[in-house]
Amino acid sequence: MLSDSTWRSRFGADPDVIGRTTMIDDGGGMRATTVVGVMQPEFDYPRGAALWLPIAWACRPIRAATAVDPIVALRQE
């Protein structure tokens, strides 16, 4: 998942980037990954994040965010 700013600066705001495979350096070397989406411009968590990777890739600490279903979160109060 790309941040809006990364989508604009690295991919020229190309709407066809969704589904494209690209190489990223995840700190452990280059890895092929598929772009699955672009976040809304207002989303900036953690601040300045360029992209988000699946948690399954987290074999060491990385900065990542997960979506929370607001209905489930409210029911768990």
C-alpha cells in the first residue's frame, strides 16, 4: 500500500500502478511486491510513512500500521 505522496512522487500519480509489481528495499535487500492500493492524502500514520507492507514480512521490527474496523472497536469498549 503506497502513501499518496509516494504515489505522486515515485509513480507520477499513475492510476495504473495498482496491481503492478515493483521492487522495494525492505531493509533486508530488494524484494518484489505488488502495489495493492494508494492511501488517501489525509492518512499519515506513522507520520511520513512512504508505504505499508504486510505484517507477514515483519521478521524484524518495522514501522507499520493496521486498519481497525470502527464497528468492532466500538463494541470492544
